[in-house]
Amino acid sequence: SQQGEEDPQALSIQEGENATMNCSYKTSINNLQWYRQNSGRGLVHLILIRSNEREKHSGRLRVTLDTSKKSSSLLITASRAADTASYFCATDAAGGTSYGKLTFGQGTILTVHP
Amino acid sequence: DAGVIQSPRHEVTEMGQEVTLRCKPISGHNSLFWYRQTMMRGLELLIYFNNNVPIDDSGMPEDRFSAKMPNASFSTLKIQPSEPRDSAVYFCASSLLRDETQYFGPGTRLLVL
């Protein structure tokens, strides 16, 4: 079963608005990452947050992590049409022997209308 | 920096044929991952290698799938014989062994008729 479950499955907003995507997972993690995928392309790493961190920023991105709730959120502020893409969370499970193995969620499709 | 290179970018084949997908990781990276992406199942890890050694192949769907990494700069994923349900986009990704960030190639879009 998928480690990460994203919500919502699809999000449609206007340029300039903020976009928030959520990710829930099931087991303890070392870190959680967010990736972006433009249509027909490979995934691109956006940001990583470790299990002992609660919030992280990178440009217009803000990621939060709540390990007690096993959930994370990705906030994109002042969205642009170019932010239109699918966004995936990926978890690196703690305590395993398969170091570096990521499990990806189903993704949120974000559409930003100009 | 060339990034992860995959070939071919598109492959159309008939059921029963052998398919070989190729990947060249980023120079200096020592972990390599093969993923499959479909609408129904999302992004699934098939197999990954550390220092050319297969570490976890639990995601390989069945014996028709095999992967090799003969050296640090090349890996193949082979499907023999191919079936229509193998139609998907196959991604290769690489990373440094102690760096959690993975760098993805552009993918190979496979259609098995």
C-alpha cells in the first residue's frame, strides 16, 4: 500500500492565490520530500524536511511536518501559471535496511489559471 | 550537467517482444532506482542499486522483469516477454548514497500492443 496519501487529488486556483497540499503517511520516517512533475516529464525534487524538523522554507514553498499526526503540508504562496504540475510527497521509512528507498504518494494535480 | 539520461524516450512494441530500457545516471552518483508510473498504481519503485549491487528488487512485478547494472554509468531494465499491462512510463533516478534527494530522468514511455 502507498505510504503517502495526498489530499486533495486535484486543486484548481487563480494566479496569485496560495495552494496547499497535504500528505499523510503510515509509518515512522527519516524524512519526507516533495517532488514536482510537469506533464510528460520526470520528477524534480523541491524540498526535504527531516523527522526532527517542523517547518522549512524555500522561496515560495513552505513545508510543515507533524510526526504525531503523520502528516505534512506543502504551501505554495503567490502561485503562478508555471506552477501548474503534479506534486508528490515521498517518505523514507525509518528503521529499515533499504536506505534511500522512497515511497511516493499518488500526487496532487495543481492547475493555476492565469 | 547532463542529468540522468534514458533511452529510448518512446517505445512501441507488440506483445511477446523483448523490451530493453537504458539509463545513464549522473556521473558520481552511486545509487540508481527504476520506477514505473501508471494512472492506476501511481509511481512504484521496481528495483534499486547501491554501488552497482541490487539492494531491493521487491517491487519487480514478476520474472519477466530483470535489471542489471554492469558498471557505475549504465543500467538496463529488461522485460521479456512484454505484455500490454506493462504499458507505462518507466523512470530511472540516481542519487549519492548518503543524499536522500533523487534525480529523475525524463522517462521512457512504453506501449505494448
